Amino acid sequence: MTAPEASGFEGWTVIDATGLILGRMASVVAKRLLMGERIAIVNAEKAVISGKRKAVIRRYKERLQIGHYRKGPYWPRRPDRIVWRTIRGMLPRYKEKGKKALRRLKVFIGVPEELKDVEVQTIPEARADKLRCPYITVGELAREIGWNP
């Protein structure tokens, strides 16, 4: 039995988020989830958000100020939860197909032990290489808004 079969990840597509633009990756992943594919995203902290560093951080900090800290809305500070929340925003989560699609998604910081030997894919149309503007990684953003690794 190989590692993914032992851990329950057989039949899953593993996507490496290193150097991928967060929004573009999320839209492709959301579409594939709705088609019934099961997806695990690794290295979530290495995905990038385009824009000037201070502007991106300011936008996320303003978002954290909205609402009440006990009543919500709750905004994630961990990189894996930021990526998960971004993908959730692109799914019809109140409909049954959206709820089922969200259950088919797993997001990880780094590469977990059970996925070390699995072949990972990437999304070529979401590469950050083609960006001509500044960008910040999700891990850097998470540290700025209060995540303690």
C-alpha cells in the first residue's frame, strides 16, 4: 500500500500553490471542485497576492476591523484558512452542490507526511511569473495580520 492509500488520499488531486496567484488558482480549483474532483492544496503559505505590500496588508487589516470580535464576521489569519476562505467565496456554498464541493477540498501549510510521496500538479495559467507588479505571499500577509506560526 502506498502512502496516499494508507492515509485516505487515493483519488485526490494534489496541487502545489507555490508561486501561484491566489485568485486565479482559487477560481480554477472552485470550478474543478464543482465538477466533482477532490483536491488537496499544499504549500498554501507560498501562494501570492498581487499588489503593493502595504496596500494588501492595509486592505486585510481593514477587513478584520469589520463587525464584532465575538459575533463575527470572522476572518482567518492562518495561510491555509485564507486560501480555503478565498475558494469558499467562489463556490455557491448555501446550495447543496457548493457544500459538497467544499467538503472535497483540503488545504495544508507545507506538505504533510501523508502527501510527501504523491505527485503534485500546478496550474500554469495561475503562475506569478507573468506578474509585472509587486506581490506578497499569503504567509507574509498572515504574519502581518497576526498569525503566529
